[in-house]
Amino acid sequence: MHTLSPSSSYSNKSYISYENNQFSDHENPTDLPTPPPSPIRSQQQQQQQQHSMTATLEANGRILKAKREGNLKIVMTEFASMKKQHIPLTHHTYNLVLDAHANLRREGTPLTNIFKIYDEMIRAHIPPSGYTYTVLLRVLCKRDVEVQKTVAMLKRQSIRTGNVGKDDMNQLESEGNLNRALELFRVAVDDPSIYEEFEVEIYNQLLRVLSHYGNTVDAQFVYNQLQHSPHTQPNSATFAALINLMGRAGQIQSALDMFHTYISIRHTLGPHDASYVYNALVDAYLKCNQLNEALRVVKEDMIRDDVKVTVIPYNSIIRHYCAQGDMDKARNVVETLQDNNNKKKNEKSLLPVADASSYGPILSAYCQANQWQPASEIYAQLIKTDIAKAYGNLANYALLCITHGHGHDAVEVIKDMHRAGLEPDPILVTRIVLFFSNVSDATYALSIALQSMSLRTITKGSSMLFQTAVKIMQTATLVQALTIVSVIAGPLGFPIVLANALIDSWRQDNSHFENNKNDGHHQVNKKGEVDYAPLIEAALMLSPHQPWLADVVIDLVDHHHYVPPPHQFARVLTCLQQYKLVEAENKWKAAVATTDEAESLSNQVLKASMRGHIDTAFRLMEQHILRRGFIPLPEAMRDSIAVMGKQGHLRDALRLFQLSMSAFKKEDTRSRYLVMNSILIVYAQQGDMVPAKHYYDTIKQMGFFPDGNAYASLLLGSAKCATDEATDALTIYDEAKRHNVKPTTFFYNVVISKLAKARKLEPALRLFDEMQQFKIIPNCITYGAIISACVRAGSELQARRLFGEMLSASSYQPRVGPFNNMIQFYVRQQPNRERALEYIIEMRRRHIKPSAHTYKLLMEAYSTIAPYDMPTAHRMLRDMEKKDKIQPEATHYATLIYSYGTLQRDVKSAEQVFTEMNKAKVIPDEAVYQAMLDTLISNDKMERAEELYQEMLQNIHKSCSPYIENLFIRGYGQKGLLDKAEAMFEIMSDNRLLRSTGSTTTNDKEYIVVREPSTYEAMVQAYLDNNMISKAKEILDMMVKRDFPEKVVAAVADLVLE
């Protein structure tokens, strides 16, 4: 390796400021006289300093909390507040804010804001710590990689489309992230107190970035610093980065020297994946054009040294062949991998499976060589793999299809993109759509493309997409032009340029009609075939400038029997009257005369539905509306479908939906959307997500989006099979917000409830505040949900504040739910019987009837908070029936059993309660059996517990919840019966989809229990109780592979690593 001294020298304790890119020396000059001792501070000054320190610590704590919750906005609000209140800022404050920016910034954004904060830190004479440099170096390296990828993408896009984005590339490359990182690194390593805090990964990140540029000089400097570090040493990733760098620089001997150094110390590096180092050597050989040596490493050295061979080195070899234009040899490599895996499906294959990165370079090479047939063969193999990162290759193939006259194949590529979660860019869409000379084919291609694009991408490319639509419309008939408008106006709106094009199509069609009217060629509209409403809208839009409105109205009413929808009638009439277009006005009024009766009948359908008179509703719909050729009012049909769904008449709701869809014109997308949105809500609220998802997709294909209530209903329905409801809630919230869906109280209630369930207090409070910003009045359910969020997160002050706000709100309606939330808080989270009873007294004062759950909480207050008051807890069984006419349920007996058996270790009394419940003819449920089994297991009565467990399986339909099985795992572990604990763990499943079926059985005799995080924790603890650390780690490894929240996994990991 070529070695040079660092090009710049830096004095100790120097810090870089990026405000003017100069160094600021903060050291005191050595020739100043020693200052006199500071005067002794007064007690007041000491108190002020203590107060400042406390304020700083509290503010830092709030910033840390916001950072952990992923809320950069709150981090910056707290940071600004500290400065505004003159709270002292420490290096810890700046480190927190810098780290928040580094981790929470949106990927792809420059680091301007981060370095503004860093410059501010330097100006404030707060010396950066090792952690400061670590944060900055990491984010600079990450940003440099982002820039590399984006520039490479722009270059590929430029080759593909011919649009050269040189300005964008120059702007990205001018950021100079690597140079900044090297400057900071050189300053840091001059200070041992900073230098010693660097972990090896910092060095490795710098080396990986330097390898991209083949920068051996700075890489030598970084490596030298790592070698001389007293606290860390190179690891396998270090050698992989250096070997890769040397290969890129064309220095194969230096790469081999590094590899041999690695081999000599490999055994000292601890457990690691050696394949990365060998893969780097393969890549280095290929970059130095030594193919045979690269093949030898893969086929001989890695096998000899027992190194796992992945597809990565094979893909490097494939890329090398393709770069040489030898696609046949590249295909031979892929075919060898395929044949090996096809022949040994039932055996462990020695060779890896080809992936998208195996086929991608071959496809790209064929596209560059303009060879469509072999490219198509490779494409057929590529789409069988995960193509989520293969957009460039798919786009290249789509353009190749066009070049060779295979436009429909290009459209299929767009469909493949959509299925893989990719979206075509507007340039590609334009090229594909304009390939077609047939208007219908072009319109179909445009429709497919728009369905595959996000609203953001569509909006960014709107100008190009509108121009594309206008070009198609130039040769289209009026009916075809209307179809094009319906395709593009949904997602993009209806601008002037589109209105002009549509009017031109109408004029051209009319001109053709005038020339051929004797031949009867003019298209007369039959009911439901064509929606001419957009033509009226276009004429209306252009009416101040062009006099087409009257002619369009007369033409549509006379020749197309056009009946205007209610939402259009008044606007057009006003305009006709304004311009004194009398003939058109009269025809317009005549056309709408029949709609008044249709509206009246539609409202009668709604009234009948609300009264539960379903037969009457259908008689009106079928005999008085449809049979007479009327079109029902869409709003009335929407509400009628919703009413039938709420009443539980799902089949009737579906029937009315189908009748409405048959009545509305095919192109009347607004009316069809309204009723489809309503039936979506009905299915989602019933938990029938398959048809709900179908209507959701159909609505989006129409160019619309569900409304706020529909999104909330989807969230409610999907919760029955979701594993992380908070994530689902925020995803749906973000989608609705992205599409400018107007939120409703119901929408906020559902999302806040899901966040509350997951203890996500900050986002829940943020949405609650947002409601008030949007003037959406929270109701009692909203308050119940947000109070529940506070309670679950343990925020007593917030919960009490919001509870008081609820009671004083003008919209407050007495409900038991919020009271139960507060009682539950003081029973289960911060046990305080007196506080819990205060809310019971307040309920009685407000004449709010307790629920069965209220009594369960009240029993818990007496039976689970010491000193236990079991007589009073027992008395609740009688009081609930006598005072509030509430029948005791199994869950109430379970509370008593748990208190006696588990808390008080009184098995006899627990069994007496179980017997008492049976005498009262209350059927035990899973909660009762769980309490009873917990009693027996906690009191070392495993045999009786096993007998009761089998009795439970015979008597009840057990859910897939694992909590009972967890008790057995715990009990077996404590007794050293690990074979039984393992057997219990093994019969359980990781298939969470079983929750969505509502079934726990695979046949009449078997049931399936799904493992939860608590199951893994119980099994880990069982092994730890018996000093089997390695077995506990195996269970932890299994848990890590599941997509449980990080905090949950970390809690179990702490048990193993203690």
C-alpha cells in the first residue's frame, strides 16, 4: 500500500467550524499571568448554579425522551426552548441533538442542519467529545454512501432516458462529505481523550467509503491510527474494506498482503463471518482482471478453508463477464447454480441460489447490446426472484421492449413493478404510453401506469403526464377522450390543458357528425355507457374565455340524453343564466326534471333502512327507482348501505350496493366511489378483510382514496390479525394524511386507541392536539382513548389533567369507560385503593352505572392491593347483582382465585371459590383456568396443574394465547424439568396468521398456541434458572428472527447478558 503522511497537521485541542471552514483555537495563550483566585461564591449563587444544572438535566431528559420516540420536531422544540429560557447547554445537550438529527433525518437529505448545530457548539466554546465525533463521522460516511448511490442512479437514468441531470450530480458531489469526515478524523486522533473513544466500526466506515474512491493515501492514514489505538484493533470488516480498496486501486499485491495478514490473525478475531473477506479478495482479483484467480478462491480456497460460499462472489464473477460482453459465460454461471439447486432439492446444496443480483447484470448487458430475445429469457428468470431493488433493470428491459415493437410486454413490466412495490417514473411511462398508435392501447397503458405510481410521484410528474394525455387525445374520439380524462383526472385533477383537449375532441367529433349525420354515425348515448359529466365540467371551466357551454349542453341533452347529477346542476344553471343562454338553460332544466323524483324516492329508501324496514327499502329501490329508469341519489345509497351494515344486515347491504352499482353509469366514478367506500366500511367493521381489501384496491384504481371513516374501519378490521397495531395505525394515518383525506372524529378515535394500546403516548397526544387544530371536537370516546394512552404509559399527571378537561368539556356525555381507565390505573399500575375509590364515588355522584369491568376492577382494588380486604371483595359478587342488575361473570371469580392462590398462597380458599363458581352455574373460561393453574404452579402442585390443564382442554375452546403455557414453562423450569418445558415450547407455533382465522384447531383433537415475546422470556428464564446459558442464547436468537419490537427483544436480551 502506498503510504503518505497526512497532508495537514493539526494542533491539539483544535475544532473545525463549518460555518467558514476554518479552524478555531480555544486554548489559552501560555504567556498570560496567572489570574487571581475566584471569590468565594455566595449561597445564592450556589443555589442559582444548582437550579441551572437541574434545569439542564431535565431539559436533556426531555430531548432524550423525544429522540427515543423518534420525534425530531420535539427534539428541536426543546432545544430552542432551552436557548430561549437561557438554560445552560452542555456537550451532552449538543450530542443528543446531533445524534437525533443523524438518526432521525430523512434519508437522502444533506447534512446542512447537523453542521449548523455543530458550528453553534464550537462558537459556544463547548469542546466536542469523542461521542460528538463518532456521531458526525458516522453520519458523514452514511451520507457519502447515499450520494454515491444517487449519483450512480442518475447516471443510469441518464443513459436510459437521455435526460442528463448534471446539475443534480454536481450539487451532490459538491457536498464533500468524505473530505469533511477526514478533516474531523484528523482533528480527533490528535487528542488521545477523544481518539480512545473510537470503536473499530468508525475506522471501518471510513475505510469502506475510501474504498469507493480507491483512495489509498487516506486509507493508510486511517489504518495506521487503528493499528496504534490502545483500545481497539482491526477486525474482519477492516480487512474486507482494505482488500476491496486495494483491488479498486489496481494494487493486487497489496490486497494479497492484507489478506495474508488477515489469515495469520484470523483465529484471534473471535467469531465472525470470514466470507466477507474472501468475497473482497474475489472482487479485488476481478478488478485487477485476474479472473482465474477469482474462480480459484471461490471453487477451491473457500471450500478448503471451510468458509461459507454465498451468491455474492458468484454475482461479482457474473458482473465481470457482463462487463467484458461475455453474456454466455455469465449465463453459464447462473445455470450452474440453478442446476445444482434443482437436482438437490431434498439435499443440502453446496452452491448458493441465484438471486436478482445474479440475473440483473446479464439483463442489463443484453439491453445495452439491444438483444431482445435473450433479454426476455433472462427477464423471465429475474421476476421469479425478489426484484424490489431491480428497478433500473426492469426499466431498461421495458424500453428494450418498445424498441423492438413489444409495447404490451412493456406494460407487463409495469405490472411486475407494481407487484414488487416499485413504481415507474414519469419519463418511462410517457415513453411506453406514446409508443402505442392505438388510442385504446395507449389509454390502457396510462391507466396501468397510474395505478402503479404513488400520488407523490404522479404529482411530481404531472406536467409530463398531462402532456402525454393530451397527445393521445389529439387522435381520440370523444368517447375515448372522456375515458382518458377519467383515467388521469382521478389522481391528478382537471386542469385547463385537459379541458381544452376534451373540448377539441368534442368539436372534432361534432364536426365529423355534421359531415356524416345522414349516415347515422353519431354516437347516441345509451343508459350507463358513457359519462359526459367531464365534458360539461370542461365547458364550464372554459366558459369565461370560450363560448362552448351552451353548445355542449344542447348537444348532450338532445343527442346523448344527458341527465346532470345533482352536484353539477346548480353550477351550470347559474352560469347559463349569467350569460343569458336561454335555449341551453331551458334544455338544462328539462333534463333535470326527473331527478327531483329520483332524489325523493332515494331519501325514502334511506328512511326505510333507518327504521329497519328492509323489505320496504328494496321495494322502493327496485320497483320505483330502477324499474322506471331513475338513477338513485348516491349519498342516500351510501348512507342506506352504512345503516344496514350497522344493523348487522350484511347481505342486504351488499345487495343494495350491487343494485346501486348497476344503476350508476360506468363512468360516474364519484357515485360509484361513494357506495363502494360505504360497503368497504361495512365489511371492515365486520372484520371481513378480504372483500374490504378488494374494495380498497378498487377505490384506488378508480383514482380515489377511502375517506377517514373507511381508513379507521380498515384499521379496526385489520387489528384482528395485526401484530403491531401502533405501527398499522401510524401507517394508515400517514397514508390518509398523504392523500389529503379529511379526518373525522371516528378516525382519530381509532388511531389514538391503537396508539394507547401500544403505550405510544407522545404520538397519541400529538394527534389529540392536531384534532383541536383542525377544529374537530373530541367526544367522550376520544377522551377515553387519550386517557387510556396516559394510563398505559404511566403518566398520572396527564391522565388526571385530561380527565378533568373531559368533565368540563361542552361535548361531554357521561360514559363509564374513562372512569374505568382511571380506576384501572390506580389498581394495576400505581396501586392506590383510596384514589381508585374516589373515581367510584364520582361515578355514583354523576349517576353513571358501573359496568361488569368496573366491578372486576373494584374487586381487584380490595383483593390485590395490600392489606387485602377479601370479605369486601367477595361482597362485590352480591352487590353487582343487587345494586346494578349485573350478573357475575367468570372473570370476577378469576380475580378472587388469583388473589387467594397466587398472591396469598392460599390454595384451599382458591379452590373454594372455584367450587362456589360452579355452584352458581357460572361456566369457567380461560381466565379462570389461568388463575387456577397459576395457583397450582406457584404452589408447587405441578401434577394437579397438569390434570386441570387437560380438563380445561376438554371443557373449553382454548384460544391461541400462550399465557397458560408460559406458566407451565416457568413452573417446569423452576423444578428443573427442562424436557417438559422444552416440549411445551416446541408444540407452540410462530405462525401469527393463525390469530386472523379465529380458530385454534387443525383438527378435532389438536389446538395451536402462538408464541408471544413472553413465551420466549419464560423459556429463556427456565434455562437461566438451570445455568444453561448457551441454550438461553439459542432461544434469544430464535426470538430475534421474529419481528417483535426492539424494546421487547432487548428486555429478554438483558436477562441473558446480565
